[in-house]
Amino acid sequence: MQFNRLFGAKFMRTIAASLCVVIALSASADAGLILNTASLAAPSTLIDFSQFGSNPSYIFTAGPVQVGGLVGEDVVYTSTTSASVIGGQGSYGLGQNGAWNGGRNGYLGINSPLDTITLRFNSGPVSGVGGLLNYGPDDGSFIISALASNNSVLETYLVSSLAPISTPNGSNLGAFRGISRATADIYGFSITGAFGVLDDLRFTRALAGETPEPTSIALLGMGAIGFARIARRRKTS
């Protein structure tokens, strides 16, 4: 009987410790820099900029330009330079990462090694946002940022260092990079530098913690398997 009480106490401590690890890992997956669309809470809204895809070349503009009309959202593009582009059928070079062209059927390009494009969510703040991105690896740093209602920076990430994108000599290629937060307080999303380009903007107003992500479910399953193995070992000892 004494053994059973000790085993029960140890087993509960093991469960508690394992759950703490699961919760910590799950929480870290719900915030900060994200590398795939699965890390956005569902449902997400997609802006593909296809309303600009038939332009013969580019729109060179600092904005403001409404880009959310096709999905019923008030999302406004601005740039720190009138050299930034909304494309378009022209070819946009990304150095060793190749190029984007009319095959993307509409996208945004900074067209500078230092400037910034910002997308403002005037229909209401979001909890997660990102897009298909690329940049010129030899043209300086490429940064993404989440902005508050007063345009102050909530979070910012040096993508070219933390999660670099490599598409050697690729055509219309890139990778998803974004930002997820524990509250819906993102009023703007910006990309900065390195002749960066953005397509397929995705965002969500749901909180990442409201629906278990596949990663979280997998971790919980692993924890349950571990508990069962401990119990089997104890019963046979």
C-alpha cells in the first residue's frame, strides 16, 4: 500500500511536469515569428493582389492604395517611397534568389534596399499576419514588423538572419514568414529593405490559443503515450 501511494504521488508529479512542458511548447508556437500558414489560427483571410495582376508593368506609388476590396476588407498599402511597386506583368529581380514576374498575378515590391511597405488593417486589428515573401540576399537586411494602433512596433524580426529565404535563381518563389500574437492587437504589418516582395497576405482575427494547433495536439498525444508507458512499467515491476 505504501508503494502505491508513493507511485501515485510520483506519477502525478510526472504528469504535472510533462503538462508544463507541453503548455510551454504550445505557447511558444502561438507567438512571435511564424514560418508557415498552419501557425495562423483559423479561419484566415487571403489577399492575393490579383486585382493588380493585369497591369502591363507596375504601379509606382507611395500610396495610399486600397488592396483589400476583393475580400471585403479595408486594408491600405503605403510605402516610404514612391519607387515602391504594385505589380504587374514586369520582371522584378531578386539577385541570387531569382525574380518575380506576371506569373504571380499581382504582388508588392519595396524596390529599394532600405524603404518600408506597410499594410494597415482599418477593418480592425488582427492576431496573426504574414505572407509569401522574398528579397535580394545581397541587398542588405530584410525585416518584418507588427505595428500597434499608433504605428509603434509591437514585434520586429530580422528575417534575413533569423529565418532566411533561399530560392537560387528561382522564378516566382518565396517562403511564408509572419507574426502571431496572443491578443488581436496588430493594426499594421510592414516589410523593410533588401528589395523585398510580398504576395498572398494572410491574416486572422482569431486568437491562436482558441483552437489547438496540430503541434499542440501532437505534443499532448506524446505526453499521453509517455504516461501510459510509465504506468505499464510500474505495473510490471
